[in-house]
Amino acid sequence: MNNNDEKNLPIGTYLRVWGIVVALVTLSYAIFLLEIEPLWLRRFLFTAIALLQATLGVRYFMQMRWERPSLVYAIVLPVTLLLALVIFALSEGRYVLGVRQLEYSAEVSQQPVRETPSAQSGNLVELGKQLAQSNGCLSCHSSTGNRLVGPSWKGLYGSTRELEGGATVIADEAYLKESIVNPAAKIVKGFSPVMPPFTFLSDEEIQTIIEYIKSLTTEN
Amino acid sequence: MHHEQQERITPLRAFFADWASDRRAFQVRWSKAMMWIFILGDAFVFGSFLSAYASARLAAAAPWPNAGEVFALPIGGAEIPLLLVALMTLILLSSGGTMALAVLYGLRHDRAKAALFTALTALLGALFVSLQGVEWTNLIREGARPWSNPWGAPQFGASFFTLTGFHGLHVSIGVLLLAIVALRIARGVYDKKGDYLGVELVGLYWGFVDLVWVFLFPFFYLF
């Protein structure tokens, strides 16, 4: 501040601005709680309210309103460059998601050498675990209950699955086999249909992996 | 300084007047211009963090955790989504108001009130950081880590700890500065100097910390 006007600024102005800021943040929270649809409208409102709050904060609480234009432009104009950064970040994010989904399918179908289970290396469950590991299953399906790209295998066998569209199915052997060779047939609610079909596995290998999945239910 | 006629000056004319020939461009004290430039740099730090968060959230193959459920606070049996965060937001925004009042009373050389409101701002800031500590503790107890969490995309933890951690660090440093400035006001340091510029500077810093939260709250919690 470089003149004396603001020394006589009424405190009422500050209190009013503070009241508006509190009202705006309450409004944001209310929009969140009421879950106003559609989502893009909600997000647009959040952004608009945040920008309005920021403008008030900079103009009154940081006293930018009383500064000379040289300082205002020197500070405010560079900040608009952040918009370019945001646009780059958004397009990059979309691109990476696309690559992840593509690369993932390619990686799985291009695995030329699969470890064949040897009879000496332990029981069926252990073999199934090795197969699930070498075929990349475990990078999307956890054995611990953690949600990754796909549903966790822990407690999966024998449970009732709620599907996209509202139907339910019991996760028996037939369902598990279908979900391996034709994953798009039944999609569990809340997941994306990104898994490629594992048609190159032999019936024996599929059965072995299913034995491993079964063990994750009976263990505890 | 030249004798400027008190005619109506448009912003554009004022801009050229300020930059024309060898004059002082920023007609504020150098320390204030430097504080603004520091804030500009810090704005780019947080802008980059928020952009990185947007990118990571878009690129996540697993579904993003529902913040309303993750940050719910149980009150009398019902889970109220984001209640603690909403409370923290109100506290921080209120501290922005008390800071502005402290600066105003500083300009009026009202020592007692300036000290009181600066100290009040520091207290509200400390309360905010304490509640953030509660939030972090709850989340870490429930299994949130920077590399994984029980609710969905693993990028959630990294974004949460980076964004709120850096902001919390800024608030903590601000509380320290405010406490020092409040003490200096009370001791009459600024009265001896003849101006309350120190209060204005910490006021600018605190206004910026407030501003960052104005964007963090909707983009991280409400989106």
C-alpha cells in the first residue's frame, strides 16, 4: 500500500469480505454433500467458487486492490501461465492412461515363453501361484484383499459377485474359467473391462490357477 | 517523486507511467516487492504439484478413492463426509480474516490490537496444523501409505501426503513467523521503527497460505 486511504478503511469492509468467503466455502461443501448432478457441473461450480474466493483473498486480504498496476500485472500475469501447465498435465494424464491400458494387453499376449509347471515343484496351489505370477495375473489381482485394477482374489471363490447391470453370479469354477478366457462376458460392478482374454492358457493351467484362487478363500 | 496530477488515470495509462523511462517500477518498499516475487515462485511450486496430481489422478488405471468416504468423521453413529476437513477450512479462512485485521491495525499503529490479532492468527494456524495431524494419524492408521492404500488407486496416497504435507509445512512456518511478529509488535519494535511493514509482509505470506488451501480443498477433497 502506498497511500493513506486504506488506513481509514472501515473494518466493516473486511468483515463483509470475510463473510462472503465463509459463505462461498459453505456453498462448495453443500454442493459436495448434495451431490449435484451432473459431475461436470459440480466440478465447474467448485472451480468457479475457488477462483472467486482467490480473487477476493488477493484483492482484500492481501491488499492487492490498493497496489499500483505495475505490481499487479507483474504478479498476476505470470500466474496465468499455470493454466498452460494444467492443460499439459491433463492431456499427459489421459495419454498415460491410454498407454497403460494398451501396453498391459500387449505385454500379456506377447509373452512367448511360459514356465510350464513341473511336477516336482510342489503342490497344485503353489504351481497355480507361480502360473499366476508368470502370466502377469497378480499385477492386477491381489491375493491380500487390496483393490488393484481388477478385483482381489482373496475370498473370491464361492462368493456372490454383483455385476455391472445389476445381475449377480456365484464365483464357482465355471465362472472363474469363463472370466479367464472371456473376461468381458461378466464385469464385476465398479471395474473396467480392460482385461485381455487369456485364451493361450491350456485347460490344465487354468485349472491350476483356479486351485490357487480357491486356496485364497479356504486359507482363513 | 514527480508531481503527478490527480487526474483520473486508467490502469493502462498507470501501467505505462510506471514503466516509462528510469523510474521505480514497483512503488512499494523493496521487501514487499520481494515478498510478492517469493509468493509468485511459491505459487508455481503449488501449481506444479496440483498439475502433477491432476495428471496422476487421470492416469490411474484403478478407480480413485472416494474422498467423502475416506475422510468421513463419525458423529453419533452417522458418518459425516469431510467434516474435519470442512472445519479445518473454516478455521484457516477465519485466520485469513484475523490476519487482515492485524495488518489494518498495524497501519493505524494500534499496537495492542495488531499484536492481539496477529497472535490470534497464529493460534488459529496452530489449531489447523493440529487437526491436520489428527487427519494424517487417522489415515495412516487405516493403512494409507504414499505407495498404496486400501481404497483404490495407489497414486492417492502420494498425492495426499505431498499436497497436504507441503501446505502443512507452509502453515507451520507461518505460525512460527506470526508468533515472532506478534512478540515484536508487543515489544514495540515496529513503533520504534515508525512503520508496521513486518506485519504487512507476514500478512502477505499468510494470505498466500490461505489461498493455496482455497484450491486444495475443492480440487483434492471435493472433486
